[in-house]
Amino acid sequence: MEEGAIALWDLPRINTAQATPAVHQPINSCMVVIVDVTAVHELPFIFCSCQNAATEDIQLLDMGFYPASAKRPSTVFTEAVLD
């Protein structure tokens, strides 16, 4: 072993049986109606809420969905249904 290297057995151990995962509740989540050529779906969307994140309508456009409104969109259309 190289000088200054740490052996695996020297690393601190974590008792995973007692560890509790952090519960994360999405801040920007909502149900969105998706209009497609095959059907109309209602699915949960979680939008990025980072400080420098794009607005929800721009995030939807980046994913290939066309929102019915720019403010708090709840209905989107796929490219296929718009052709």
C-alpha cells in the first residue's frame, strides 16, 4: 500500500439499519393534462425550482410539450397532436 493511502477497513462505518432517509416533498409539483393523438392523460410533473431554473412553461417546451398557458400551465399538447 502507498504511503498515506487509507485502507478500506480504516474507513468509518455507517450503520445503515439505523439511518433514516431524508424525506423530500417536491415544491413545484402538479398534475398536468397531456393531450396526445392516442389519448388524453393526466400525469404528475415536478418542475425544477432551482434559483436559476427556467419558468414552468419553458421547462415544458424543453421537454417537447406545448403548454396551453404561460402562467402555471396545467394542460399541454404534444407535437404529434399539433401536426
